[in-house]
Amino acid sequence: MAQTESSHQAKNAPEVSIILPYYNESATIEECVRDVRRAMQGRSDYEIVIVNDGSTDVDTAALERLADCVVHHRENRGYGASIKSGIRADAAPILVILDADGTYPAGNIPHLLERLDHCDMAVGDRSHLPASRRNLGPWHRRLAKQVLARTANYLAATRIPDLNSGFRAFRRADVERFLRLTPARFSLTATLTLAYLCEGMSVDFIPIEYRLRPGSEPSKVRPFQDTLSILMTIIRTITFFNPLKVFLPAATGLILAGLAILVYGILAKKILDGTIAVLVLSGVQMAVLGLVADMIARSRR
């Protein structure tokens, strides 16, 4: 099991923890921390937690001068693992997560905290402004995000403007209910969005500017692997909370396919009874599995 070390400067118990996952971002971390402190100017009830996820460019002394708490992973464990380590690092009741690469505007932290007075989670929405949408990456990445968003919208039965924004505020007591469901990589934010919505919790999306990644450092997102991972996370999370949303469409598709082949067989005077039986029975079994899964999901609540 990967080990974690942390250092914590003496400070009164904070009300807000601002968690910055850090992986080889020495070029942007200082400016990001300065932006956070400017945004929180006039408040003394917050702390900055940097989670160093096995970086190779790390200056430990510099990080500890910048932050109130530094958590070190001895090896790279992924974005989700970094956020979870930051959440577990201290006991502030309100948490903000923010990337350390300078793409999210730290000046909007107070707006997220204000909105949190009226909802369970406040999320920075990168999809609202045209310039921000262009900064999300090349066309194929934006297309993949659209496919994922539409899939999540259908399965969650609500419109989700920004499924996996890495800039959000929430309460520790709420998020700790879902940490065991969250993966170690980029799918953590998508999982939290879906978990909150499926549990009937309120999620507010606040339009923000999303900036180009500074310098020449490429995005750490792996287009194919991470898109597939997020798609599987969407399906897995919805199955956990509302399994009928996944099982019933699959069952209906199988039964309709069997009926379509039956009609074709009648018209072509060639009945494919084996194929029809397999499809229809598979559809019925899928529907029964969905009902059983739904009963199990309801019994957990």
C-alpha cells in the first residue's frame, strides 16, 4: 500500500480547507497559492492544503513555506487519491478543491463559499463561456466530454452543465459518505457530481472563466483511457444509486431486438427461433436483475 506523509503548521482549527493536488506543477504552484490568498484576503478561518502526488520536481521546503499543510505521496497515486488524502488531512468542515495549474480562477472561491449556504455542493461551471469551452482542449477532447455529459444527463435524469469540473466546494460531512465510491484518478469529480444528484442533494453550477494551461506543460489527462474510465464511472455510479436506469434500457433493447428479428423472420419466411429466444430471455433476465439490484440499492438507504 502506498504510504503518505504529512506536515501541518500550528494554527487554530480552520473553517475552510482549500485543497490543491500537486503533480509536477512547480511552474504554477506559487502563483496559484498567491491567487488563493488574495481571494481569501480578510479571512483568517481557512488553510491551504497541498497534496504532493509523488512529484519529481518537488521542493519540499518551498511547498511547506507556501501551504499550511503539505501531504506527500511517496509515489504517484492519481488525482482522486490526492483529493482524498487532502480531505483526510484535517478536520475543516468546509472543503474547496482547486487545481494547482492555474487554469481555474481562485478569485471565485468566495462565490462558491457563498453559494454553499444555499446548496450541498457548489461547482465552477466551465461550459458557460465560449472562451472557456475552447480552453477545455482540442475538438476531439471536447467531443468526448459532450458524449460523457449527455450520457450522464440521461442516466441522472437531469442536466449537468459541467460533470467533472475540478473546482468545487462542499461540506466534509456530506462528501465523506461517498469517498469509498470514488476512484483514484480523474473520475473522482464525476463520481461526486452523480452521487450528490442521485441522492437528491442540491448541486449549484456557477459560471467561471477557464484559462489555458500556462507554459508548455501538457495536460495530464489521457484522452482515451480517462474518457473510458469516466464513462465506466458514470455507469457504475448510476448502477449503484439507481440500477433500473441502466438495466431497464438494456433489457428493453434486447427484447426489442428479439421482436425485430421475429418480424423479419415472418416476412422472410425464415424464423430464427434460437436467436429470438436468446435475446428475449436475456432481456427478461436483465430486467429481473435490475429489479433485484434496485431492491438492494433501496435497502442501503
